[in-house]
Amino acid sequence: MDDSGIKKQNWDVKETELFLEILKELDMKKCLDGRKVRNNKLFKVAHRRMTAAGYHRSVDQLKFRWKLLKSAYYKCKREPDSPAPTKIQGWWRYEKTMIAIMESRHPLVGAGVNSDRNDEATEDSDGDASMLHWPQPQPCPDNTTQNLDLIIKMDPEMDSQLKIGFIGAGNMAFGIAKGILSGNVLPVNVKVSAPSSRNLGRFQELGIAVTHSNIEVVCGSDVVFVAVKPHLVPLVLNEISQHITDRHIIVSVAAGVTLATVEELLPENTVAIRLMPNLPCMVQEGALLFARGTHAKQEDGALLRSLLHRCGLVEEGPEAWIDIHTGLSGSGVAFVYLFAEALAEGAVKMGMPSALAHSIASQTVLGAGRLLRDSGKHPAQLRSEVCTPGGTTIYGLHTLEQGGVRAATMSAVESATERARELGRKSAAGGRK
Ligand SMILES: NC(=O)C1=CN([C@@H]2O[C@H](COP(=O)(O)OP(=O)(O)OC[C@H]3O[C@@H](n4cnc5c(N)ncnc54)[C@H](O)[C@@H]3O)[C@@H](O)[C@H]2O)C=CC1
Ligand SMILES: O=C(O)[C@@H]1CCC=N1
């Protein structure tokens, strides 16, 4: 290992504190058992979390930092009255956390520090800091291993190994499936369930496995999208609940159904995420917003983001925004279709053949949308760029304003948002029955 770059690290206090908190949380005690593969995984997970927090350190850099911290810990342990270690500036800030990590790690540490002396690092050593050899290694419980495995799969190139399940084979499941298949996910790793075969054919055409058993989908998947109608969510969650383990991330796309309802119906500590997608996922131009549940960590969100990145724009926000996004975008696409249809019908009324009018209307909506997104300009700015004074556009806009199109559109978003909230209350009541 060439560690010349590794040694030249300037870590600030915040970064080191975060690193140690991550290691503490990942429970070094259980995971650093001397097995190289698992130890590497632990540092990879730490690397992901550090990156997510904006600190870009390589896995080797993290290992080297850990080596130095450990060395400082042992020095203090051996010679409590000697001056603080110089290789770690501000060591006193980290000492408490290091003790928490090291002394929870193995009951012999306090009494038997010397037995571990060979593990100590120096600036010159290039050993693998993760290769610890405890006298009595403590194996990782299986579920811990599974968690690490899942977290590590959030690399886009690792998406190909994730098993994805859909419960519900409707339009939205199909849209997301098409979107994710255009990324790194392979059809053989996707399974979808629905009670009837009616909608399953189009999934099969994509190479996706189909079944009538929701439980089969859950048992074979890491990430499970619950894509049934909102009133059916409690029924489905009750059915699958006992098969959920800490391997799973449950992603509900049902309008209105809150994380509280989902979490209440699933085992304690279930990792749940609420996602509101929209149909253009199908052509990789979706607008998706998700909110993480109580037990969904940042990396679970990152994993979902990575999985969905080919579906379109994927954003995370507070749960309160999900119903609004449902009005704005989940339903909003239908408002745009209504407008496109009306544009075309206006042209038909003026004498243009219908097919041509519809094709031009859809291209107009597409072009206007792309320009709006890609220019970054406010829609009012673009609108004014289309309006020649005394020209055609301002006459048309005047007519739209007279028809109340602006107020009607705002009210449409409001009504759809309110309806999502109402559906949420109903499904919560359904879950309590
Ligand atoms: N269609 C859209 O544009 C959007 C839909 N959503 C949400 O996605 C969810 C699904 O909506 P759509 O796909 O439009 O509905 P859909 O009616 O097209 O699909 C529902 C699917 O669920 C299946 N299903 C019914 N009972 C089931 C059960 N017990 N177990 C498993 N599958 C069952 C049906 O057979 C059908 O395949 C809804 O909760 C909706 O709020 C969210 C965003 C946009
Ligand atoms: O109409 C609905 O309820 C679903 C949610 C957003 C779009 N379609």
C-alpha cells in the first residue's frame, strides 16, 4: 500500500469527532474481529458516511487515522502521566470517545493492554489498521453483517447486486421499474407481485420475475416498494410484517400514507421510507421526493437515491412536503396533460388535424419544460421573453388569465394536497381497525 498520501492528512476536530462517532455507532466491538473482509467493510461504511457528510477521505486514509488514534489511546493507557500524544493534535477531545470504543470492544482491554501491543501503529508502519487480533474474537451477529452488506450496496455500481421487490404491479410500480432498469439494476434482481395476472405481462416483457405472493417478494428483496392503492397499504403491511427483517428497506409510494402509519404496522426498528414519485419515471424524467422514517439512516436515503437516480430528479425533504409534492408533481403531471390536451383541442378547433395538433402540443410542453429546467430562469421571465408587445402571446395570456387558469392551477395543487392528507388519515384509521 502506498501510504505517502495517507500520512499527509489534516484532520480537523469536527471530522475526527464524526469519524469516531461513526465507528462507535457501527459497534467496533462486534465488527472488528480480525477478519479482513469484515473489517474492510466497516471502514467502507465509515467512508460512505463520511462522504455523505462532506468529508472525502479514502478508506485507506480512514484506516490510517484509526491507527494513529489507537496508537495514542494505547500510549495514554500505558503512560497516563506522560504528555499527550503529539501525532494527534487535540487528543484530549477524542480521548473519551476512544475509551468508549476501545473499552467496550473487549473486556480484556483495561487489564490486558499489553497483549495488544503489536497492534500499535507508528507513522512508518503500513500495516492494515483494521487487522486486529483479539484473543477471543467476537463474531458479528448475522443481522449486523447484513446491515453492513446493504449499506455498502449504495454505490451505483453496486446497485446491480441489490434485490428489488414491488408489491403491486400497477402504473407506478411499472414506471419505477422501468426507471431503475435503465440504471444498473438487472431484471433478474427484480420481482413484482399482484393478486391477478392482468398487469404482470408488461413486467415479464422487461425480464422481471412475477408472482402472486407478496411474501415471496419480501423474502427475496432488500428494497421493497409498496405500490398498491393507499387504502390497501394497511392490509398489505399486515400481511408482510412478520417477514420484515433488518435486511429490508420498505419504501411506500402510496399517496397520503404517513410514515407513522407504515411504521406502526411493521416491526419495531423497520427501516421505512416514504417516496412520492411520478409517472415520467418511466422515461427517466420523473420528479421524486422522499422522506426517511425514524429508523432510516442517511445511507438508506443515499441507497434509495442511488437506486432511483435514473428515474429523474430525486430529492429528500421533510415528510410534511410529501403531500404537497403529491399535489405539485405526482398529480401535477395530470394537470399538465390536461393543459396539453386543451392546447391541442384549441388547434383542432382552429382547423388543424388532431394528430398533428397533439404531437405539436406534446412537443411544446416538452420543449417548454426543458427550457424552464435547463435555463434555470423563473417561468415569468421566460414567459416575458415569448411575449412581443402587442403580439399574439399577450392576447392569449390575457384570455387564460380571464379564465382564471392561474388561480385554478393553484387550487388544483391545493386540492390534491388536501386529498393526500385525507387519504393519509383514512389509511391511518384503516390500520387501527
Ligand atoms: N399512478 C401515479 O401516477 C402515481 C401513483 N402513486 C401511488 O402508487 C400507488 C399505486 O398506484 P397505481 O400504480 O397508479 O395503481 P394501480 O391501480 O395501477 O396499481 C395497483 C396495483 O396493486 C395491485 N394490488 C391490489 N391489491 C394488492 C394486494 N393485496 N397485494 C399486491 N398487489 C395488489 C393491483 O393488482 C395493481 O397491480 C398508489 O398508492 C398511488 O397513490 C404515487 C405517485 C404517482
Ligand atoms: O391520483 C393519485 O392518487 C396518485 C397519487 C399521485 C398521482 N396519482
